[in-house]
Amino acid sequence: MTRKHPSGVLFVLPALLLLALFVFIPLIGVFGLSLTDFDVYALADSANLHLIGAANYWHLLRDRQAWQALEVTLVVVLVGVPATLLLSLISALMIESIAERWRGLFRTALFVPVVCSTVAIAISWRYLLNTRFGLVNHLLALLGLGTPDWLGSPNLAILAITLVVVWKGFGYGMIIVAAARREIPDELYDAARIEGAGVRQRLLRITVPMLAPTLGLLALLDVSGYWQLFAEPYVLTQGGPLGSTTSLLLLMYERGFRWWRWGTASAIAMALTAVMWLFAWVQRHTRAGWRGE
Amino acid sequence: MSLRTRALQVTTYLGLAILAIATLFPLLWVTSIALMRAPETAAGTPPLWPHHPTLYNVVDIIRRQHLGRYFFNSMVVAAATTALSVLVAGSAGYALARVDFRGRRLVSWLVMLGVLIPNQALVLPLFEMFRAVHLINHYAALVLPAAANPVGIVLVQAYMRGIPAEILDAARIDGASEWRIFRSIVVPLMAPMLAAVGVLIFVVSWNDFMWPMIAMQQEGMQTLPVALAAIDREHYQDIGLMAAGATVTILPMVLVFLASQRYYLRSVIAGSLTD
């Protein structure tokens, strides 16, 4: 039971104040800015600032760089999220199936990249993927395979960045899936075993369906994380070659803080936010579907 | 044990070992390079292990690039952000779960909405706001926005819902004030979750990049990742130097994680159960 108590407001007041100042007001601010032609001239003299309605959005629709950034970000999400989910799932199931005393060790080892600074990780991977002295190509050469220019060719660079993102991210999901796997009652597996279900059947008929809601939530977490891709391309490729790794946020940053074109930059930020809400909405509704089963 | 089960088991251990090597090896390699000197790092692929381990690169990047200063900035910002966030999330999470007040549902809803707003999309107006009050290049520019963390509130709120309300009601009947109840009963009860949220926020704050890069433009005020990215633009060919910088940035958080793993992983798991 909870009691009516007016002092409750005082407990939430600091949080409310911070959220209002640094989340909600800035959100309204971004929307407002996206309707203006705020640029370096307006920065110098606010007389140069005009409301221009949805013009920034119309311009974005015809902006080739914006479309390319959307494509880049979508590739990272569409390739990276399924790869991450699969790795999270497989590693979690493997960890939960081995002897208890070894679990902690592997859990720690696979989780460590999650707590590492993205900038530092990106610097490290740039050396690993270096064509001249990188270890990855060194290994590939030893195996007699080709030694591609990972960060120098447009098609490979985006995949290399996706690889780094997945490498850094899957340990997070592993912890969550492993916790959900422990919640599945053993009786289900015992009953299935008595019915004669093999390893594969138990995996596909019990484990995966029981984990589906968790995987669904994890998908949203991964999508919203990868959708905000920034530091990896900023450090690894600076958005290149030929803009092939410029994500939406990197484009927003460049337009905003290199060219001071805040109107378009804000429109990009709004589009980014809107798509994330769309992801959340879709996820919520598919989950409701699962619950209804 | 049947042969098939046995084979499956061996494959599992093998698979995990490969994954563990894949995650740890890049980190160990960079640490190893940080301990090497010129002939080893200059030509071709560096050896896996430094033949004459030396702290030369670490000392070099601390001396020439003033890494100590940035390390200090990161420590101050992460510690202040953690302290403030835990305080804010602790009191708000408690009240949203266990105190009935007017507007509670609205506040809960606002917090949930906050979770869905990508904070990196807000940097443009944030920059204008902090510029207007002359707080760009101040620690406050990093601490205050980071403390507006709806995830922490949601975690504490969910944790408090799991604690029986009777404990609090008994104290209320005894006539204790809400503040006393919070301080002497609630805080000890939710201490494990506060620790979990604290470690999570400390690590996130330490690693944060985009907003700190925008808000800290004055020489000497940058945090470690921001300074590292800036040094990298100039010295990326000095592999030993950059490897030392990456190691100095990564290592503290790995140690924090190893020391507080129990709490850290709890916050990760709790975060997936909250709605």
C-alpha cells in the first residue's frame, strides 16, 4: 500500500527539474531550431534569424548526403542488430550450459568490451585493421587469404565499423539473455525430454520462444544504440571514404558544429528522434502480440 | 554420458574460448603495444609481446599531452555525475514507487518518455543554453545533463516496487517524517540498487564522447576520451603513443567493472525487466 503524501512531490522535484531543463526543453528547442534558418550569420546577429517553416525538412528530402547518412545508419542497424542478437543469444546459451564454476570467467571476458570507451576501442581497432601492420590482415595473410583495405574502401569501411560495433555490444545482451534463460523452469525441459525431444527441438520449441520477449526488448535497445552511431566513424574513418561511413549523428554534428548550419542539423536530429519513436512503437506492438499468444 | 552430449559440451567450451579470445585479444594487444618502443612498433606488424616492456609511451603521453589533467577531469565529472544521479534517481525512484502524491502518474509517464529521447539529438540547443549562461567549458556542462538520467529513475522505481510496502507503513504509523523514513529506512533498503545504478552511471559518464567534445572546447578542460580523440587526429601514426592513451582510458573502467561486477551486471539485467 502507498499513502497519500504531498511531500512525494519534493522527492521527484530534482529529477523533474533536471529532465525538464536538459531533456524536454532541449527537445522543444531542437524542433524550434529545425523550423528556422539558424546559421553562422544568425549566431552573430539574431536579426538574421527567420522562421522558415518546414523548409529544412523539404531540403533534407533532396539532400544526397542526408540520404547517404540514412543508408549508412540503416546498414549498421540492419546488419549489426541481427548479428548482435545472434551472438548475444548463442553466447548466453553456451554460458548457461557449462559448469557453474566456469560461467563467471566467460561472462566477464565477453562483457569487458561493453565498459570500454568507444573512442579508445575505435583507436585500437583502427590499428588492428591497418593494412600495413594490422593484426587482422597479418592473420589473413598467414592463412593465405586476401588482405583487403578495411577502412579505405567504401563498401568495406561500413562493414568494418559494424564489426566493431557488434564486437563491443553483444556482451550486454548476453547478460540479459542469460538472466532470462535462468527464468525458464527446468520442468519444461524435463517434460520435453520425457516426450523424446532432442537438443535441437528443445532449443527451437522451448528456449527460443520463451526468450522471444527478451530478444524483442533487446532488439529495441540495440536498435536505439546503433541508431545513434557516432564515435566509431568519427575516430575510425572520419565519415569517409566518400561519406560511406557518415552516420546520421555524424552528419548532424558536422552540419551543426563545423558549418554552423543549425537549421538543417536540427531537422536531422528531429528525423532521428522520430524514427526512434517509430522503432519503439513497432516494438511495443509486436510485444503485445507475443503476450496475446 | 553419451558421445553426442560429450561432443556438444566440448564444442560449447571451444566456442566460448574462441569468443573470449576475440573479445579480450584486441584489448591485450593494444596494452602490449603500449609497453613497446620504437623498433618494435616502427616496422611491420608489432610482435605480440614486448621484448623489453617499458612505460616510456605512458610517461610520454602523460608528459607531452598532459593526460594527467584529462584523467583528473574525467574523474571529477564521473564522480560528480554519479553522486548527483544516484541522489536524484534514488529519491525520485522511491517516491514514484512508494509515495502517493498528486501528479505521480504524469511524472512516471514523463520519465518513460525521457527514456525514449535520444540525448545525442539534443546537443544543439544544449550548447546554446550553456553558452547563454556561460557554463560552456565548466564541469557543470557535463554533470547536469548527464544527471538528467531517466534510466536510473526507472531502475530504482522497479526495485522499490519489489520491496514490501508494509515496512514503510509501520514507520509511518510510528509518526516518522517522510524525510526520516527515506534516510533511515528506504536508503539502506535500496542500497544494492543505488550501487548498481551508481557504477553504471560512472562508467557511462567516463566513456561519454559527443556532448563532452562539444561542451569542453577549452584546452585543459576536456575529458579523457575527448582529449584522446583530439590527440589521435594529430598523432595517429605514433602507434605506441596512441596505444598508451587507449590503455590509460580503458583500464580504469575495466578495473571498476571487475571490482563491482555483481552490482554492474545487476543494473544491466534490471534494465531489461523494467517494463
